[in-house]
Amino acid sequence: MKVAASDFDGTLFIDNGICPENVEGVRLWRAAGNKFGVVTGRDYGMLVPQLEYFGIDYDFAICNNGAIIFGENGKVLYQAEIPEQALYVVATHPCVADSLHVAFSQAESSCIYREREGSWMVREAKQWQFLLKIIEVAEINELSRVHQIALGFASLDGAAEAARQINLLFGDTVYACQNRGSVDITPIGIDKSKGIEKLLELKAWQDAEVYVIGDEINDLPMIHRFDGYAVESAREVIRRDAKQSFSSVGSMLQNNL
């Protein structure tokens, strides 16, 4: 048995869609008895409607950069947590003041206390009918079992500076990863490679061959750990660390059948 894990945005999902080659590649991969899943910075609730709409079947979903893992039936298999005392302090610090949104990811829901024009999280929640609860800043102190704080910036420089400041100030508790205009904040020690390792342990798939593919900075840990691939549309800094680049996820899967 082989296990394939694909990033979503910019890898499986490009130009607001999932191409037929990817759908067919996943179908053939799973029909051969292999496992396929997505490993993403997205919340589960914002991922599944799009997978279903475009006809992608999956065996697992590693969401929020490895902070939570779901089985094929939507059951939570693993969840990391940001310490509750850190939620308010991080989310209201001046270094995140320019973020278009401050969202908190929980296993069964997501909430947001800042909603500014240009927030793609709010836009996609409306487009895909994903429940995104709006809260007041004081309600942050009432949150529990949060595994990711998501920020969004209008500029790449703004995102990079916020991530740098968060890691400098709170690096003993959380880790901030910039992915273009997004900054995802997870518990310390969490990344996509750790998420895949945890999945293999939980499912007793340690002997399986693992294939990963991505396109961005937050994909590098899994690309390094599993000698993985990149899509050809990825930036050169990502492609040079990958074993090989493919035109699509589907072509990578069919090449490794």
C-alpha cells in the first residue's frame, strides 16, 4: 500500500478549481488500493465542501498544518491545542493589528473576531456556506481547544513581519508560518511533516511508501521529510528542494502507481 498526501491551495486546487487530471489521478490511485488525502492549512469545514464539489474522494485530511487529523468519516483522530492563556495575548498583540482577520480553528467550528474588507476567509465562508461564527474580542477568553489562529494580510511584507514578531515574542508556545499573505499560528512543534507522521502512527501505516506534493513554504517540512515533490507552478525556491516537479497532482500519482 502507498500513501499520498497533497497540499490543497496552489497544488490540488489551482485557479479556483480542481482539474479533471487530478480527479482521475486520485480515482486510479485509490482504485489500486492506495490511500489519498489532503494536508492543508485550511480548516476541515472549508476543505470538504470543495473536495466534494469537484469529486475528490479521500481517506484522510490533515488540516491546519498538521494540528488536527480527520479520518475518512470526518472523525477527529488527533488534535493539538494552543494553550488557552496564549490565545488572547497572541491574537490581540499589536504585531497582528493589520491582519484582515483573526480566526480561531476548533474541531467542529471556526470563529473570527476581526472581519475587514478583503478577508478571503470571510469571502470563502460565504461562498461555500461554511459556518464562521463572529465573536467579540472579550469572547476570546472563553475559547478552548483551539489548534490554530489564522491571520491574513494584504501584503507579503506585512505577513512576513507579523510571523517574525510572533515567533520572536511567543516562540516558546506557538509557531507562526507565513504562506504568502496568510500567517498560520499553531502549537509549537506542529507542521505538515509531523501531521503525516502522526497519521501513519495512528493508522498503523508506518510500512507504507509515502508520496507528498506541495507548492509553498509550509509544504517544505513534508517535502524534506518524505523526499517529496512540487508542482511545476510552485516558486523556484520550493521546486529546488523537491525531488521532482510535476504538472499536476494527478500526473504525480499516475507516475507512481
